[in-house]
Amino acid sequence: LSLPSPPLLNLAPCSDLRSFVRCFRPARAHWSMAQGPAPGCDGPQFEAIDFTDLHELIEAAQQGGAKDDPVAAALELGVQETKRVASDIDSRLDVLQEESVGDYVASFGSFEDLHQEILSTDAVLEKMERMLGTFQSDLSTISDEIKMLQGDSLQMNMKLRNRRALQTLMSEYVSSVVVSPQLVRQICEEEINEAYLGYLSELNKKLDHVKQQEMQKLPSCAQSAPELEKLRTKAVARIKDFLLQKINSLKKPKTNLQILQRNVLVRFKFFTQFLAEHHPAVADEVKQYYVATMSVVYLKQFKTYVTSLQKLELEYAPTKADLLVSNEGQSGGAAGRLWDNLGLGRSVQLKDKGNVFSLSGRDALLQNLEKDPIIAHTNQVKYYHEQLFRSHQMLLMDTATSEFLFLNDFFDTKGDHALFVDVFGKTTQFFLESLESFLTNCWDSVGLLLMVRIVDFYRKRNKQREVSCLDSYMDALQLLLWPRLKYVLDANIVSLRKACQQNLQAPANHNPHLVTRRYAELAASLHALSSSEDSALPDTLNQPLHVMQQEFCQLLNHMASKLGQQEGLVFLVNNHDLVLTVFHERHLQRGVTQPFEELLGDNWQKFVESQLMRHYPELLTFVKDTEPLVADIDETSVRVQPGQGPPRGVDVHKMEQVVRNFSANWKKEVDSIHKHVMTSFSNFSNGTEILKQVLTQLLLYYTRLQKVIKKCFPQQPPAFAHDLVANTTILVEIKQYSRSLV
């Protein structure tokens, strides 16, 4: 580490040793006290030495003649050396001073040139300062002139705007007051076309201007007001005649009303605005004439269309005789049946008769609700009523939407329904009355539900179009359809209930009953039509469909009770299976099919037990009676107890009889079961599954019998044990039957 240099000593020549010491002491002391211990020195620290009395010591030594004192001699020698060094330094400084003076004298010319250049530069800068001052003064003058010119420009611009505004105002005023001969000729004589709208617009501006209260005070307006009034009267008369003529053209047969309205009348909608503003009475007269004309035109056209559609309807309409259970003939009661037996009743061709209970593709209508309406005069196909209903209701919806938008545009109704109701009121009333008349004798619940779905779809479509003019009409349709649908469903429910109460004739065989087929088709159709995700129909139909299901099941049980236990079970299985088959074909939801699946499963089990009890009564009775007696026996513990016999109450003789009889007759009885099962069930798959369950259950009962025998004879099998049929033999027989049924 480098120590900091001590401060320079004052090397000025000292007169004596005392002066040297005096010069040395303060400097040294200053360095020692200021710097402190030397950096990087970790040794002991010493305080500064005080040389105050040193000169006294030296003086005393000199006076005392102590010349040989080494301390005094050393001090004396140091003083002399210091004086010599100081003298050398002074001589060197004198030499350097003389040399620097010589260099300065040699460079004097250069300094003089530099001084002259500085003076010249200063003169140039002073001149530039004067020029910049002059330029600044000129700029100030120019700025003042620009401000003055800017003020003049703003003033002139303001005057120009005022003059132009005055010119525009005066021009508008003159044009609004002055009635030119050209305008008079255009209003009174020119043909009414699209150019006439411009003439009428100019007249409308003049009339609006004259009506202002401030203008009426001016003499010029007072002079032109009579002429404008004459023009207004003439324009109103011509516009009225023109509009009435165009409205009359709507009465012509085979006229496309929408094209005439959009391409002709809408282009002249300013005429109705002009009349409403300048002659409200004439405007109302034109409006009423349009209402009277179009209400008759629409009513006539829709009546004609509906009449032509009725010729395409299926001739046979479902009647009260087409309920789930009905004792009435097609011609009505006993008399009708008599006429039918004699061949004099009403004959209905199959192609003209629809399916009352089954959908039979009728639901395809719901996928074509936006299809074009039926063209009656070019079509010879027969349709269900709901298809015709969709056709004329779609035409009504499209026509009503177009008319509502036209009225809103042409007469500026601002969405008000009053004028639309005046135009379409008779037409909607006609449809409501027609529907009410049709519903009086309608017993087609499938068709009614389809019509409900149609109305619901068109209501949502109008909502998407943001057109609400037919909302009240749609509500009225629903209020007619829903009560009738519920009435028809209730009538079907009542027919089921009455059939049960009045002891409906027992079925001739165990095949599916006609009522089952009807119920399955009707219930599947209604469930399928009410299962739409965006429809609220399920909540409304759940209750009557649930009641109908209960009444149908009760009727089936009642008819099955008349056939005996065996035939009754077969009858129930066949009928429940038919219902499930129809439901599965319609892909109905699990909640709809589950009740009948449970009923079918229960009846299967009952039939299996009844068949086994019928053909193997001894086996089933013995197993059921004996199993409780040996239930507490542990086969393992009994084997180690010799001499243990059958428990008390077990009839060994009966056990032997059961074993021998089963061994002798089991194949014959299995064949008998096979024949009975395969001839009893109308569904081959059902018969196959039931036969498998019967044989499997038989094997289970026989296995239980073997367990009873082992518990009764744990030590040694009885003598009749060799008559037991091996389980593998029964399994082989079951597999043979299974292969033969595949």
C-alpha cells in the first residue's frame, strides 16, 4: 500500500536552526494530526512529538560548548543541507524564468496576429448584430401587417357568409312563396307518375311554408296563399282518383296482389302522407275504401282456395265409431250394422280411408312446414285434413305478413294492428268458423295434435319475423284445438273404461286384441308428436296419456281373467309385447316404454312358473316344501357325523317318487312345453326367449332338488340316486332346442 505524501515543507531559506525547526514543526505536526496513522498500518499509534523546547536545548548546547554532542551536530548538519538545497532551487527557478521570458519575446508576433484576428472577428460580429436587429424590426412590422390583413380577411369572410345566408334565405322564401306557371301546369295537367312525386313534394314545401305563423303576417305570403290553396285542392282530387283507380285494380281476378302493392302502390306512398297532412278526410276515405276492397278480395280468394282444397281431402273422416273401443257401426248404431250386413251401408275405399290411430308417415308433415302451399287445381292426390290445414294456414301467414308490412309502409301505421284487423278480420273469422265447424265432428286425435304443432310452429316463425299481427288469431286457433283434442282423448279413455265396466266380450284367442293395436298406435303417435325438444306439448298430454295407459292395462287384465290363468298370461304377454314393439318402432323415450317392459317381465315370470307347475307339479311342490326343512343343515358338518338320516318331516318316499317320475317323463314334458310355447306367442322371438327361460328355470329347480337329496343323505346316496338325470343331459337338451329355434 502507498502512503499518502506528506504536505510539502516550506523550503524557504531559514536564518538559523530555530527558524528551521519553527518551519518544520507546524508542517509536520499538520501532516501527522491530519493524516492520522499511516494507511494499512496495524501497529501501535504514536502521538505527535512536541518540538517547542527543542531550540532552547540546542541553544543551551551551543552556549555550553558541547560541540561534540551528536544530537546537536546532527541538527546542525541538517540545517546546513537544507540551506544548500534551497539555494539550488532558487538558482534553477531564476534560469527557468529567464528562459520563459525569452520564449514569450520570441512568440510576440504570433500573439499580435491573434489579437488582430480577434479584433476583426469582433467587428464582423458587431456588424451581424446590427443586421439582425434591423431584420427583427422588419419582421415585427410584417407581423403587424399580417395581423391587420387577417382581421380584414375574417371580416370579409363574415360578410360573405352573411350575404350567402341571406341569399339562401331569400331564395327559399321566394321559391316557397312564388307559384310559378310551370308548377301550376305540372300539378294540374301532367300525368301522375314518379315525376309527379317531385312536383307534389315542391307543392308540399310551399304549403308547409305558408302555414307557418310568422309567414302569414307577410303580404307576399297572403297574396300567394289563395293560389296554393287551389293547387292543393286540385292535387288532392287527382291523387284521390289515382289511388282509388289503383285500389280498384286489385279486384281483378288472378291479380298478384303483392306485386301490385310493392311495385306500384308503395312507390306512391307519399300520396297518402300528403293527403293525411293536407286533407285528413280524403286520406281516411281512401283508407276506408282500401279496407273495404281488400277485406272482400282476401275473403273471396281464401274461400275459393279452401273450397278447392276440400276436394283433395280423404273422403273418409274418423267418426265416433273410431274410438279405441266402440260398439257403433259406421252408419250409426244397430241400424248401421244392419245396413252394413245387407251390403247397403256406406262403402269406403281403402285408398280414401286414412289411418286413424297410426302415424303412417303423417308426421313427415312436420318436416315440410315451410314447403309451398298445395296447388289445388293441378293436384289429384288425396290428403289428410292437417295437410290441407298446413297449406292454407301457411298461405294465410305469408299473405298476412306481407299485408301487415305493406300497411305499415304505405299508410304509415307505425306497427298498429287496427288497420290490419280491419283488412283481415273477415278472413281470420272465416277460418275460425270453418275450424270450429270441422272440430264439431272431428275424432282424429292424431290429426288434432298435428294441427296444434302446425299452429305452434307458425307462431314461432312469426315471432322470428317480428310480426305480431296474427298472435290473437293463433291464440284463438289453439283455444279451439286443445279443448277438442282433450275431449277426444277423454272419449277414448271413457271407451276403455266402459268396455271394462260392461264386460267386453272375451277374446276368442290369446293373440293381440284389436284394442291393443289401436291403443299402441295411438299412444305411440301422441308420444312421438309431443316429444319435440322445442315444444311444450308433453306437459299438457302427460296426464291424459297416463290415464289412458291405466285404463288400457285394466281392460287387458279384465279380458285376460276371462281366459283362465294360462291363456290369460299368454294373452297379456302377447298384448304387452305388441305395445312395446310399436313403441320401439317409434323410438320413444325410456320413460314411456318402461312401464310396459316391467309388466311384460312380470308376466314372463308368471308364465314360466305356471308352465313348470303345470308340467312338473310334483318337482316344484316338493322342492318348495322341503327346502325350508333342510335349510339349516350344513353339508360339511353332517358328513363327519355317521348315522345321520334325513331330517324329520322329509318324505323320502315322495322324494323317490319325484326323482323317478322326472326321470321317466321330463323329455316328454319339455316337448309339450316347447309345442305350447311356440304356438301360443305371436312374436317368435318372445316365444324363443320364454322357452329358454322355462328350460333354464326347470334346470334350476332340478338342481335345487339335488341339493335337498345331498343334505338328506350326506353319507351315502339313496338307492334311487341312480335315477337322477345328469345336469349335463338337461343342458344338452336345452342347447338342442336353442339351435333348432335359430
